[in-house]
Amino acid sequence: MGWFLNALNSSIGKKILMAVTGVCIMLFLVIHLINNLSLYGGPQVFNTVVKNLDFIKPLIRVIEVILASIFILHIYDGVRLWYENRKARPVKYKINASSENSNIFSRTMIWSGSIIFIFLVIHLRTFWVSFNLGHPLAISHNYYDIVVDAFQNPVYSGFYIIAMILMGFHLMHGFQSAFQTFGWNNKKYFPLIQKLGVIYTLIMVIGFASIPIYFLFFYGGN
């Protein structure tokens, strides 16, 4: 076990852990978006989707623990890598050439990640807690109305949209960085990976951000 921990604490081990947890989160986002898009089917469709998950609730709880562990590892490893990179360059040069050696997505990873973390805490409080810990609407399986109430709050919806845009910044760099870590950075394939990263990011940002926009500006109720 000691060799495994030593491997994870090595420079390449940290990057691999960051890449693996990042890919897992990206796959989760796809599944989460598909479930969220059922909101466009109306109350009956969304309530049925959520209610059906009750039949596999023990499995869902196991998956939630695994997901929480993945998020914690990703956040911890990201902060650790950022701190170690800062520590390795304690002196700021008079002429900062970071913009020449990196793009805006990589330079803002720690900040976009920090705001996304704050959003994640608020998001879990808004939906996970309401869905699972005795909200009156959840008890009667009116999950759709919980979503409507949340997204018709302009403050929450505005923060949600901003968080999704920042998530796009995070994903744009993270997608490419993960595949670079896995060694898929040769000239033949990397341009395709970059294009796939842009497509994936746009789908995630537009898909998630469209939901608060819909409920805030276009939802007319039943």
C-alpha cells in the first residue's frame, strides 16, 4: 500500500489522479444533464424520473458516496497542485510572461474551481437536501415544483448561470489537460481532442444554463 501512496504523491501521480477524477466528473455531468433535461418534459416526466430512483435508493447512496469521494479528491489534488506550482515560483518577475505560456482557461482554473465549489455547496443545499431530507413537496413527490421555486429566484438562477459559464472555463482546460496527461497529445490526434473539448464544453454549459433561463423567463406554469 505504501508504494501506491508514494506513486500518488509523485508529480505524475498527482496529475494522473487529477485527470482520472476529472474524467469521472465529466462523465457524471453528462448523466446529470440528461436527467435534468427531463424537466422540459413537464412535471409528470420529471417527477416520475426522480421517483423511480427510489427503487434503487441503496445503490444511489453508494454512488453518491463514490461521487463525493471523487469530488473531494479532485478538489484536494487541484489545490495541492496549484499550491506546489506557486511555491515553486515564489518570486514574481517584473515582466509576467504567463499569458504567453498558458491560456485564460488554465490561468483561471483555481478561481473557477473555487467558485464552482461554492456553487456546488449551495446547489446541494437547494436540491439534494430538499429532495432527500423531508421537504413537504418531496414527500408528496412534487420534485418539479421544488425546481420551479428555486429557478424562479433570479438571484439563484443568476448565480447558477454564472457558475455554468465558469464551469465552461474549467472544462475547456480540464478536458484537454486530462488527455495530455494520458499521453494523447501528439500532433495527429490532439487537434481532434481540442475540438471535442470545445463541443463537450458548449453542450454542458448551454444544456445546464438553459434550465434556469427557461424557468426564469419562459416558464408559464400549468
